[in-house]
Amino acid sequence: MKPLLKSLLVALALLTCASGLLCYTSHEKNKKAREEALKNEDYVPSLASYDVFYQLRGEPLSARFNDVLSVKVVYELRREKLYYMNSALFQYHYNFCNKVLGDYVPLEVFNTENYGAYGARKYLLANINYYKQSKIYTLEFSSEDEISGPQIAQLYKAIKESSYIGDALKVLVGSSNLVKLDAKGQLKVPKIYPSDVYGAQTFQVVNGGTAYGILRKIEDLQKEYTQVQPGDIIIVKGTPVNVPVCAGIITNSFQTPLSHISVLCHNRNIPAATDIHVWNNASIDSLVNQPIRLFIDRDSIHLSRITAEELKRRQAGKTGNKSITLTYDAAQTQLVPGRDLSLQRRYSVGNKAAGMGELYRVSRKRKHGFSVPEGIFAIPFFYYRQHVSNPAIQKEINELLSNPVYVNDAGAARNQLKKIRKAIKDQPVSPALLQAVSNMIATNGAGNAYRFRSSSNAEDMEGFSGAGLYDSKTGIVGDTAKPIAKAIQAVWASTWSEEAYRERSWAGINQQSIMMGILVHRNFPDEASNGVAITRNMYRSGFPGYTVNVQLGDINVVSPPDSVVCEQFVCMESSRINPLSDGITADYITYSNLNKGKPILKPAQVTQLFYALDAVKSYFYWNLAGSSKPESYEDYALDIEFKFEKDGTLYLKQVRPYR
């Protein structure tokens, strides 16, 4: 090409694309035209680019992971044809097959044919999920799908050959069926595990919403606990054992949905989230100690500066909760054995002991494969009231509750609460009570080591769980290191822990109306695993399933050590999707990082746990829920603690409402 002609062409090109405007406009015009065309397409036969994937995306059916784009796929076996569905138009595979492919069978027949292992399949059904934070593509199947290894390989090959994703696509081994196939070596495709997806996440919603306050950055929350004000939005390191009353919280450590911090934020309805990079995010430093707006949505945390005037306006009228005086009955003077405990007795023994009585009733009458701890009995409120009526103790309690200085001076309140706890521990336990407890333990025949657990009228109640606020202690008959009296004193004293006092104040509970009973049962020295379950699918509203967190041995699930991740899954009856199946399936979110990448609970244990939870939920919903009962059974939730002993026995040890 001649130099002059070349120069003219270059000049023309530069002129044409001056400021990039003409070229950009043309490109954008074509792109928008393609996007508009895709909006009206039911499906495409191939995924040529990320742009196409993005245009076809829909909401994932489950919110167990964050920041996910999802495209549904249908593979028609007879024609060997693949359909990438417009997932914004079709929420379910059935709708697409019915309206686009002309498959007019009823839903029950469709599910039986296409999720079972009966050889009658017409389609292979799956989702391609893209996790934007970690740039991971996964091929995911319904937890109820009994698809075979060769069928998975067939679908994987078809997607790989017809999409831009190629080798980046991996099958998520996240359901009971896929875990089983993987263990047998029948998954001949690239794989990824739930813990890998979970571990690659950088952001997590604990409780979404909006808050206004002063932003504080706190490295050691335990040390600065009393310095936090109700109007503060705090950024903290690690997993705090307790959360002070504040307007919002951001941590740099992931939380399970059933951890104390999650439950507290949920009950208080304060925005909370995790961003693993938040502590070292320099752009946030300029906002520290400034009035801000915090907004947490499904995919991100938004922090923006506001004026002091706006903050004042936003906080105006927030004068706290109305005063709530709790009901109690201190006339019950006898210890109450487990067989006589019930919710009707909650005003004299506390909510935890009352709930245990109902668990006892279900375990005995309905025989659903679970036990309650042996040797159950309750120490009623009468003995706590008798103990704290001592003048030395009353003097310290009256000082706290009558002197206004403790309302605004957190440090002074902390010191006064210490005095109250010391006074309670210094006062000897009634000899008559100790004799009654010893007699009950001897009569029970469940050994000499017992667990003494808080059972107040300010925990395990609707709207106020009290999770982690009070103490439980072990007492052993005749043991000088762990005497029964010391265990009782410690539980009573925890009524006046700083966390409990502040949480009750935030909730507007009249501190004069607090009573502490004690639930007592034999100790558990031989746990194989322990966990917490919510009798609701927390990741898919209105859909069946129970959310379970479980960990090895006695390692705490709700307040885990730093960097320890528990096993998390949702379990459900596969017959809810696949009518001819009678099994229980688990949809895993993550495995415990203490169990070598394998599930802690065996399939038979998941099944046993499911039916135990189901029996308790059904009993409470139909007999005890009262006016708080939601219209939908699926939305009714209880918070249940459980343990598996090393001999395989399943114990349910606590039940409370979950809002």
C-alpha cells in the first residue's frame, strides 16, 4: 500500500471513530438489537458468548450462595437436542417443556418421568450457574434428581460442545445422589464440591436492609464491647461471640445462618453482612467515624456518606422499645420431673425447660427415632427468687436498676453487673434445694454427671431467642472440682451477664421481671456430632426443606472457633418433587473443614434427623403454635438443637420458636 493512501485511510478511520463515538454507537446499536431479539426468544441452541448467557439468565431457585447468575438447560433425549432456556421467561423446566416443547403431561407425571431412575426419562434437566465473585461455572441438578452417571456425562458433553464455557464447566457434587455416584466412581466428568464454591465466596448476606449511623472500625470487639453505641455501624474482625446493640454490622469472617451473630441480627432486624476484604479496604477508611448510610442487598454492601443533619433526621423518633414486663409464677416449690414439663408450666420453670417437656412428649408418644436427654428435671423460679432475695444481692440489683447513671455509662454498668454476679455466687445455695437435686439425680439413675442449663423467661420466646446470653454448666455429685452448687450458682449469676442485660434493655424488657429456672439432665460426654436445625428451607421461601448445620463432636456450631466451618445442608423428602421416590435427600452448601471434605452425617442419619424434625414441627404446628401459626406449614419454623451420640442415638435437646 502506498504511503499516501495508507495515511488517508488511517485519517479516515480516526475521523470515523473520533472519540470512539461512531464505532461505539454502531456496536451498541447492534448489541442492543441482539439483546432485544433474545428477550423474545424462548431458547437458543448454543451459548456463543457470555453476553448471550447474561441475556438468558434468571434468578437461581435457591439463595444458598450469593451473587449467582443462572441459566436453565433442557436436553431432549430422543432428539439429542439441547435447549438453553430463556430463564427470565421460564422459572421452571416444566413450564418450558409444556409451553415450548408441547409436553402436556401433568406436573406429577413430568416429575416422575424426569427426576426418577426408572428409565422413562424424556429430558435431562439442569442449571448452569455462574458465580461472579469467583468466576466459577457449575452444572447443577435438583437434589431430588436420581440422574445416572452416564446421563450426567451425556449432558456435560453436549453443553461443553455447544457453549463458550468449555472446560471451565464443572459438575457440582452437591446432592445426596451425586455424593453417592462420586463415592462409587461413577462421575466421569470434571467436578467441584460445595465447600470449594462456598470457600471462593467473598461476600455473604447475613441480614439485608438499610441502616443509618456512625461508622466504627473495631479490631477487638470483646475489649471495646461497651464502647459501641446503639447508633453505631461497626466493622469487626473475625466472628464475635456476641454482638452489642448497634445499627448494623459488617464482619470479615463468614457466618452460618444459625450462628449467634446471625440469629441476633435476624431477631433485631439489623443489617449485617460479611466481606472478607472489608478490613483492608482503604476506600472505607475515609468513612470511619463519619455518618453513613449502609445498604445491604443480595449481592453487595453499599456505604455512602450522609450529613449529620440527615443522620439526626433518620434517627429522630427512635426512642427505643416499649416496656415489656414478663410474666412469671414463683409459687412452684417442688422440682419438676421431665414427664410433667410442658409449655403450660413455662411461667414457673422457664421456656427452655417447658420446651424440653414437649420434646419429651413427642419422643414418647410418637416414636420417631429420637430421644431426649435422660434424667430430665427442672429447678423452678422459686429457688432463684429465694436466692436473690438475700439483702446483699438485692442491694446490688437495686443499685443497678434504680440509678440512672448505669443507663448511659456502659463501663459503670459492667462493673455493677460484676458485683451482682459475685454476690450471687458468694451466697450459699439452699441446703434443701441441694438435697432435693441429689435425691432427684439418685432416683433418675442416669449417672452422677449432669448438665445445668439456663431456662429463663427471657429466652426461647417469640421475638427474643436469647441465644448465647446465659450459661450452662456441668455439675457432678460428690466432685469437688465441679460441685452441683457451683453449677447452680453460675447459671443463676449469668442472668446478669453484660450481654443479657444489654440485650434485654434493647428489647425493652423490664429487668425487674426477669426470672431464671434451670433445666437439668444427664451430661453428654460421648458426642459424635452436634448441630442446629431450622424447620424451614431458609434459602427458598415457601418450598419444603429443613436447614441443618452440624459439626463433629462437641465443637460449637453457633459460636465456632475462628476458621472452623460446619457442615450445612437442606434436607427434604424427594417425593415432594419425585412422587415415586420415598427417600430423604440433602442439598449441601458446605462440608465441615474438619471432616476431610466428606459429609459428617451418613444418609441414614440425615433420614433419621429429618423425620425427627418433621414430627416435632407437626406436633407444634397443629397443637401449640396458637395465634403465631403462619398460614403455610412450610413457613412455620422452629429452632431445634440435636446431637448424635457415638452409639448412633439421636437426641433432641432444645426447641424454640424461630421468627
